Amino acid sequence: MVYCNDNFGKWRSDFRSLLAHCLNDEVRGRPIASLLAPDESDYFVLKPKHSGFHSTSLDVLLAHLGARTLVLTGIAGNFCVAFTAHDAYMRDYRLFVPRDCIASETRGDDRHALEQMARTCKADLRPSARIAFPRLKRLA
């Protein structure tokens, strides 16, 4: 799994310190950070802007991993997930954006973002429970 996270304008930050802050301090995102905490085999990319590809090492990492299909999830579905989806589509990745795995400020924003990603990026929007993850892994 690859985690792409904002650096929140802290150019000297790193993913582990950001995660430690979210898990150990009394921040609003602590419950979700606990659920989504990475393990030792996961990768991390800090991003300066909305897309996981813009000015990051994500292209090189995905090429190294031999990835051809991406499952995009995240918060700010109408910004970060959508911009990453568009950049991934331009790089010829097959895209899944499970409609139950993004969150925007409003449901309307989610709906609009999902419709846009399906239409312009050919993203598969099936819910996460209907994605055959073991099959996707074998195809990689």
C-alpha cells in the first residue's frame, strides 16, 4: 500500500512524525488514523499539493512496484483524490475509486467528484466490498 499525504506546508516533515502526531496527540483525526495505520511493508509519499503525482516520487515508486492498477481512497475526494485520479489516468493506470472510501465536505461534493472521475478517468466506482483485491494483486 502507498500512502500519499499532505505535508501541511511543513517542508521538513516526514510521514512517520505526521502519523505519530495523528495517533498520539488529541487531534480530531485520531480515530481514523488508528484504523488506517500503515504497517512496515507500506510506502509513503509526502505531497506538496493536491495530486499524489505532482512534484513527488510517486511515478518512480509505482514503476518500481510494477503497478498498472490503482485503488484510490481518501479524504478530500473532490480535491486530492480527484486530482490524483486525473494524473493517474493521464499515465494510463486502470483506476478504482470505491465510492464508500472517499470523503469530501459534503455528499454533493462526493457525488460530483465520483461522477467526474467515472466520466473523465474511466474510474470504476464499485464499493470496496465488491473489489476482488486478491485478484488485483495477482494481476499486478
